[in-house]
Amino acid sequence: MPLTRRINDIQVGRRASRWRGAMMALTGAAAGAAAAFLADPARGRARRARLLDQSAAGVRHAGRAVERGIRGLRSTAEGKLQAMAQGGERVGPIDDVTIRDRAESELFRDADVPKGTININVERGIIVLRGEVPDDAMRRRLAEQAAAIDGVWSVRNLLHLPGEPAEEMAASTA
């Protein structure tokens, strides 16, 4: 082993031992100060009680944080499992705007459906079909297609044939 390397190793070892000794001295001083602080005859009892209370509160807070984390992980896992079980379908309630958009896409997909004479409204999952259609078979088919849309509770079919009066729906049932 070269002489310079041995000298360097010895110097590094001395520096490490100096730092180790300094850290031990600081640790001892801190421990002595803490003992004097807590063993003080005038205020030591109150300080020890406060330290105990604060330590217990810290443990309680940490326990609650762990419980919150576990609940969050569990609910996320349950949601992912439910989404996987649904096969990628939407999980949860669907809003009225989405139902209306789906109804328009589904019902107006056929080129024979008169798009300009049919109005589709959705309120709380109930589809209301209004307007004029050329025949009774289309009126029934549109109502059946609307009822088959995901998220629809019911369908109120107010479609009418040419020459028939339009059925009125009371404002309280909408």
C-alpha cells in the first residue's frame, strides 16, 4: 500500500473520530439539558405533564391520519374493483344533460326520424318526447329506444301523428 494512501486514511479516520466525538458531546449536552428541564423542582412536574399530553396528542393525530389513509386506499380499491366489474361502463349517477345527449344520438341515428319536429327534454332521469312523427310505429319505437338508454328512469311519450292534437303535459308532472 502506498505511503500517501496510508497517511490519507489515517487523516480521514482522525477527522471521522473528531466528528464522532463532537456529535457524542452534543448529544450528551442535549440529553443533560432535557433532563434538567424536566427535573426542575419548580416547574418540572408541569413540564412533564405537558410533554406527556402533547406526546399522547401526537400519537392520536398520527393514528387518525393512518385511519384516513387506510379509508382512502380502501375506497379507491373498491371503486377500481367496481369499475372493473362493470366492464368499463360508467359507475354512478348520470346527469340529465348526458342522458339527453345520448337520447339524441340514439333516436336521431335513423335518417327516417324527423329531427326538426321532435323535442327531447330530460329532467331527473325522465325523458319527455314531444313533437310530430309520421306513423304510430315510429312513435312506439322511439319511446322503446329512449327507455333502453342507460340512466333513464322512465319515458313520457307526447309524440303525436300529423293531424292529431298535441298532448299537453301538466307543469306539476314535469
